Amino acid sequence: MDAVRDAVQSIAQGSVTRGAGVAALFGVLFHLAIQPLEFELIMYHSMAAFMFTFFGMVYSFGLVKATIFTASFNAALLASISVYRLFFHRCGRFPGPLAAGISRFYAASLAAKDVQYYKELAKLHHQYGDFVRTGPREISVLHKSAVPLIYGPYSECTKGTPYGQNGNNPKICSVHATRGHHEHRLRRRAWDRGFSTKALGTYELRIKAKTDLLKSQLVKNAGKPMDVSAWSMFFSFDVMGDVGFGRDFNNLKSGVEHAAIKSVHDHMKVVGILNAVPWLTNLIGSIPGAAAGYNGFFSFCSDQIREKHRTWDAEEYPQDIISWLLKAVKEKDVSAPQTAAALEDDSRLMIIAGSETTAVTLATALFYLAKYPAKQTKLQHLLNQSMPGGFMDWSYEKAKSISYLDDIINETLRLQPALMTGGARETPAKGVQIDDTYIPGNTNVVIPVSLIQRDPRWWQQAEEFVPERFGELKQEMETEGAPYLPFSLGVYSCPGKNLAMMSLRTALSMIAMSFDVGFAPGETGVRFEEEKLDTLTVTLPPLYLKFTPRESI
């Protein structure tokens, strides 16, 4: 302490060199102090302290000295962090690029190349093996044994630190961003009621109505090129508007993307890049005007909540998902969003997660039906057998009973999951043992879903579209036990899986019964396969198909 006191006195007397040395020492000490913490949780406190200290030094020593001392502090801090992460960090023994061990900005640079991080991740696994260090404390794992340990129902892993970019307070965030097992389980109850078998029964006819509207547009444009990436989004967004909020968003009628959703889609590339550095996303979002592109979407979601509050009848059985959340709020149920901020965050989650994922799967399934006409013919034959009267004879129960329809959906989800990389999980303090590999505690682990579901070690004909692997060829192709997690698994799995399957079964069965699906003139599907973007969910390029009415229509 005497040395520090003498150094401070010498700074006041004008010793810049010694002052810079003291500042560097404080930089190292600061790193040692914050090392056990999640820096994202104290980021704003640290920035406030930094600014207070800087302006205090400007007042005491002048701008030039304050700048020199600040530069010394930062240089020492960054040097200390780099040395620790490269040589002493608990994840240092895992192979991976040197830069990845220092900062997640390396992952962001890979994502920025073509916004196709999943391809870059595939290259890393090809070079380094099944366990790759992709961040200072993040490991990407490409091994079947890891799936139940990281994502399974008995996993002790919690949601990873990226989910806590806005803080770890479950009172102000969506259920998706709620990290702890206990808090998440409570929040999920209201959602699970909204997706229960009984609740789904109230959604069935409304999904059918949206499907009828989609069919009418396909008939109207029969034989003409139609961008199914766009029309699949119109369908899924309108379905989510109806069953999510009890509102008609009118995308299918207008054939134009809703302005609120367009504002999100226009910025998905930025999301895909910054998703690698979530704390930076939070920091940029706190700058006035920086997130102006999303204001329309945020306002739209807030408007939906206010309108629902105004029209909702608490005495009636809930007819949409948001009503189930409002019911929990009114009854002061433990599953209720505890603040208006949490409820609005839930509404944003509902629209993005509920519509984007279904749209991606529907468009991709139509792509495969066009690319593999024999599979399409087989599905049409089975639909004709079950419903000989054509679409007029259609019912959801009949469509659901056709296992090959589910096989097509499952194979589509295997080859093209809506979330390419999978959500990060944080290992418990004791760590996780995966076969012969030990992953230390408090480490973010990720299983790249798009890679493990195409891995030839566990999937025969891994790159080919073979729906039968989930049906009559299940034993022969050893599908049972292969890593498959398009909706994730365990306590954090997607609560809307059954709604998504209902929407997909309804739309695909209607289209296959009513139309022959093929590529439009000049369309090969190559761009659709190669140019999809790895954003928060997959962003699909346009895909132009033509729909030729069948005789039964």
C-alpha cells in the first residue's frame, strides 16, 4: 500500500511513467477481481465506474495524463485477459483457433463472412475434431453422447450466458431468456396450458381457415412462379396472429409482408453476426436510436398486448396463447410473467419463434417435394387413400394418421432445422463428463444441430432426403437413438412443437392433395440450399415453385 501511495503522490508531482505503471497494475488487479464473475452482469456498473474514474483523473491530472493512464490500464487489462485465457483458463486444453480462445469476436468475424456460421463451424470441427473451443469459455461439441447430457431431460446444465445478455432477472425477460431450471419450469406452465391438447383443439379450425386462404392464393396463381419462402412466412405469421393473439394479420390476403415483421427481417444479418457477442448486442441496443429499426416491431407487439387487455374476457375459456398468459397474470399464478416488460418480451418471442420456425420448415418441405417428385407422388397416393373425396374430405385427424406425412416433416427438420447451431447451455459447477472428455464447470457448451443431424457416423445416407428412415426403414437405417433435436430436448425444449406440427401437417397435406409441386422455370433450388443465412433463426433465400392443380381440386 505504501508503494501505491508513493506512486499516487508521484503522479500528482508529474511522474507519468510511474503513474502509467500503477494504472497497468490496477488493470491486472481488476481482471483478477472480475475473473470469477459473468462480466455481462456487471458490464454497466464497470462502465460507470470507468467513466467516473476517467473524468476524476482528468480533473486531477489533466486530459493528457488521464488518457495515458487509461490506455495503460486498458492495455494491461487486455494483456492479462489474453494471457490467462490462452495459458491458464480451464478451457485452454481444448483445441481450436488461437483467436477463439481470446475473444468471441473471432466467432463474430466468422459469422460476418457470409452470415453462414454453421459452415465455418463445420470447417472447425473437420480440422479440430468433436470438441472445439469456439470462445474463451465456449466449447462446440459434435458427439452423440453429449446430447442427453447437455440437452436431455435429466441434464444439470442450465441455459448459457448468451441468454442472460439482458440480465438474469426473470421478472423482466421472456420465458425463453429465463435461465434457471426452477424459474423456467414455473414460467413454462402457462405456456404449456396454451399448447395443451384441449387448447390445440380450439386452434384446429382456425389453422384450417388460414390453410384454405393459402390454397385460394395458390389456385389464383396456379402455374405461375411463387416465392414459397415468402408465402410460407405469410401463412405462419397469420396462423400465429390468430392462435397467438386472436388477431388477423392479413398477410395471406394482401400477399405483402407485414411492416412490423419486415423491420425485423431487414436486420437479421446484423443479428446473425452480433449473436456471437451477445453482450455487444445489449450494449448497442442501449444506445438511443441504435435499435430504431426494431421500434416498429416492438411497438406492434406492445399494441397487441394493449388490445388484448382491452378485449379479453376473463370469464371465457382462453381462445389464444396470450390469453393463457393473461389468465395466469389475473389469477396471480406462479407461472405468470411478473411484469409488463416480461409479458411484452413473451409476445415478441411468440411472434418470432412461432412464425419463423414453421415458415422455414414449410418452405423447405415444399422444396424437397419439388426436388424429389417420387416422394411427392407417394404422399399424394397415401392422402388419396385416406381421403378419397379430396380436400373436401379432409380432416386433421385423417391427415395426422398418415405417418408418411410426419416422416417428411421429420426428415425436413433433420436436414434443415430452423435453428442451425442450437442454444448454448452452461455446465454445472462440477462439470460434465462426455465419454473420455471432461468439460469443466461454468462452461458454455453448444451442439451444432445442423451438423450432428447430418453426421454420417449416426445417420445413413446422411445428406440425402429419405423420409422412410423415420418410418418403414427405421430399423434398417438405425434411426432409433440417432441424435435428433430440431425442437431441442428436455426442460428447455420448444413448448410450441405440437402447434408447429399441426400447422405443418395441415398445410402440407392440403398442398399435396390439391397440387403438383415443381420448380418454376429457371429455378434449380441450388441457391435455396446454399445461400440460407444462419441468423437467430434461418433466413431463407427466395424459392420459386409452381403449383399445378390436380384433377381432384
